[in-house]
Amino acid sequence: MEKRRIAVVGFGHVGCGAVEALEVAPDLELAGVVLQDEGEIRRACCSLGSVPVVRHLAELEKVDAALLAVPSRCVPKLAPPILETGVATVDCYDIHGDPLMTLRATLDPIAREHGTAAVISAGWDPGTDSVVRTLLEALVPRGITYTNFGPGMSMGHTVVVKGFEGVEDALSLTIPKGCGLHKRYVYLKTRRGTDFDALVARISQDPYFAHDEVHFFPCEDVQALVDTGHAVHLERRGSAGKTHNQKVDFLMSVTNPAATGQVLVSAARAALRQRPGAYTLPEIPPVDFLPGDRESLLHRLI
């Protein structure tokens, strides 16, 4: 069976995780890595050996899907031109709510017109956790689901903080308070001459942080604090039929980049099995994420 060829756009924590997942996928292969920054290109070339590292996707030979391992705010600009070439896209866009649904509505007609698929928010939240929340509601139709993250490093929030002027290095940790409430610890190494209080005020107004309890700490060596582990605990409490006191739990502890990279790769496989259009993970049959033929998978899983 010919393997489908997958490109990885970006080579940060998630991009590295996606490359590692592709290296062991039985039905997919790494076509190459797409980067713009010179420093990242040099680092990738040293790490990847003979794997092509290019500036533009068009430089790679026959690409079936592109994994967008880039900051979420880059996805709306990056995905459309790739879809217009007929290449499927998979991203790990992590901004919940209206921005996510707007992205889906934007990419859907582009993907349809060019005969390909876009899978958005293919991380673990939003992503696989979204699928679990859907199943929990099927089990317990009336009730409340609590999503408790951490404790652990939020890659998305960390990337956002690093993008602020005056920040030399940063780390954002998510700390669960219970029943779906969280607080964030943000450690900042600032550049010389930066007003720490003014910087904190700017970060606090960013949509990634504006709705949470956030504590900021000055730090001289952020890297000494970095641990890419993370966790999530989903709780659903309510009733099934007319019976109350139903409780279902889902608990996951992961190395964040590896988990997100693996979801991207599994979602690429699924993207190539869908009709043209844009999809979130709950819209895709779970069996499509797995390697192998559907009948054999169903025979084993059911």
C-alpha cells in the first residue's frame, strides 16, 4: 500500500511531536518540513538528517496533507492558500467558541471548491476532549460537564506571551481550581528596560488571559521551570433517562507536544478519508482516525 505523504509546517514543540508520530505511522510518511526562520531551518536540518526542509510547500514532491504546527493566530492566514492547491490541512487551532466556528465557516467553502478537506482544532482541547465531551453527553444527556486542565504547561498561552514586546522568555502554567475553574501562573523573563507592570497589564487584556485569574512572576531562568507535561479531567454529572446521580469521568495525563502531534497525524489520516469541506473532530467518524481498513477495525473494536 502506498503511503500518503504529509508535510509539517513549523518545527516547534508540536511540529517535533508530529514528525515523531509520522516516523512510526504505518500508512503515512513525512514529505518534509516547511519553515521560514533561518534559525529554525538550521535546527531542523541538524535534527532531521535527509528529510527535506524547505521554505514553501510547493518545493516538496507530492504532498497529500499539511499539518499546521503553528501558533493559532497564524492559521486563518496560512490555511486558505494551501487548501487552494488541493492539499488538505490539519491544524491545532486552540481558541474556543466563536473564533473557532468562524474559522470553520471560512475554510469550508475553500476546501469544497478545491476538492479537499480542512480539519481544524485537531489538538487535545479543543480536539479529542471535544469528542469525549460529545460522548459524555450521549451517556448523560442532562447535566453539567466540567473540564479541568492541568496542572501543566499551556503551549498556546506560552506562545502568546512570548510574542509580546519586551518578553525574552516566558512560561504559562494552567492550574485547576476544580469544577471547570482555572488560574494561570505566568513566569516572565523581560528584556532590559521593560516596565514589568505595564507588560503585565498588556498581557492581562489579551483574550487568552482576560477571562482567567492570572498571577505573574518575574523569572531569570524560565527554561529551568519548563515541563511539557499536562493533564485533563473531564467530569459529567447528571441524569440518564429519568435516573439521576449519573457520573462519568475521563482522566488523561500526557506530554503535551507528543499528544498534540499525534492528534494532528491521526487527523491527517482522517482528513484524507472525508468528503471536501471543513471539519472539527466530533464531526468525523472515530474509526477514520485509525490506520487500516474499516471492516477489520470494526471487527476488532466492537
